Amino acid sequence: MDRHDLADESAADVAKAHAKDLELQDQYGVTFLSYWYDEERSSAFCLAQAPEAQAMETVHRESHGLVPNEIIAVSEDAVLQFLGKVRDPVDESDVTRAFRTILFTDLVDSTALAATLEPTEFVQLIGEQDLLIRRALVTSGGREIKHTGDGIMASFDDVSSALECALGIREGFRSRNETAAAPLAVRIGLAAGEPVERGGDLFGPTVNLASRLCAAAEPDAILVSDVVRELGSADGFGFTEAVHLELKGFADPVQASALQGIAAERRD
């Protein structure tokens, strides 16, 4: 998969460039599978099967001159998990964005629970947790990427769906705890970004940030990145004032906010 930082190219320009890639690809043993275009961020991403990165770059250079800024090796399974079904757009009106929101959940005090409960009891609690989270994922259209042992990592096509899912997970835990003998608490972290950034890993920086925000969140809290807060606020979600956090793996303090809920006018 590659990333193109665009200048003045429109969706139609990118569609034409993709068509030229398809005309030339066989000469270099490359098969372009799909592409994504984001007008707001002036970026495009191409997914292809190629013998090497250089072959993919050569097709771009000779067919239209839009050389990628970065190329990384990815597995098709990983792309399906993060981005959903891979399909070649029919034309520029059929192109989707590759911008995704990543969500992490973490069961609070899971290590202590595992040490104090019988193994069968702990497994049962994890099963209850998984059911609550997966129920919210299905409702909001999220894709489960992996199970972390005491939580789940998921991907969403848009910020609003991810925020709704996070609120649904929290409400599910709260409802469960009203009648459960052993209460459970969850913490959640969300970040959003594009698939190919510096670091050579699919959604690497975004995944790392969502994971660190989850780890930094208080029990029963939903901590989000500045990008998620900005986009979520525009969609009617309410957040606390932003704070700067020192997070492991990040050289500079990271701005984060806690999700509070949905504005009344949006609920109506």
C-alpha cells in the first residue's frame, strides 16, 4: 500500500491516474486492487500486489507521474480488518476515504481479577465483557481487529460510529453492574488517522495512540485524541476540556479529552 500527498489533484484526476495504472501494470507484474481518495486531507492510497515496492512506484511514475511518498508492505487480511472489503472503485464518485478511527478497550484490574478468581470464573467474566463489546460493535458497524486478552481492538469508517460504540460499551457495562455480583469496569481509548504514515506499519501511529490513550484512561472513562475530539464535536458529541498527557512512545505531550456524551439536539 502506498500514500500520495496530493497538490491540486481532484477525485477525477486520481480516478484517471488509477485507470492509467491499470493499463500499464501488466508490464511490471503489478496488480492494482483498489484506491482511496481523501479530498479533505489531499491524500490518496493505492493497494496493489507487486513483486517489490519499486515495481509499484515505476508504474505510477511512467503512467502519470504521481510518485508515492511512502510504500509499505501489508497483508490483505490486515487491510480487510482495518478498511473493510477491498474493491476497485467504478469511478471517482464511487471512491471511499481510507481515514479510520481505532478503538481499544481494556478491562480494569484484569490481572487482579485473574489472580483472585477461579479460572472458570475469570473466563466467564471475559466472556461477558466480550459479549458487551461485540454487541456494541455490531450496532455501530465496527470491525473487530483483534482480541487483546482483556479487551478488544476495533476499526470504524467514521468517528461518529466509533464514539457511539464507545458510549454503547460503557452503558452496557453500567447496566450489567446494576445486577451483577462482581462489577466490571472498562476503559476506552480512541484515535483516528490515515493508513500509511511514517513508521512503515498499517495505521501504526494511530493504533499506538489509541492503545496509549486507553491505558491512560480512568476506569469507566473514554479518552480520545484531538482529531477525534474535533470531528466528534462537529457531530454533536460532548467532551471535557483538552489536557496534555505524557504517553509512552510519544516524544511530545499528547492532547486528549474525555468523551462525556451526545448533545441533546443530536439525540433528537
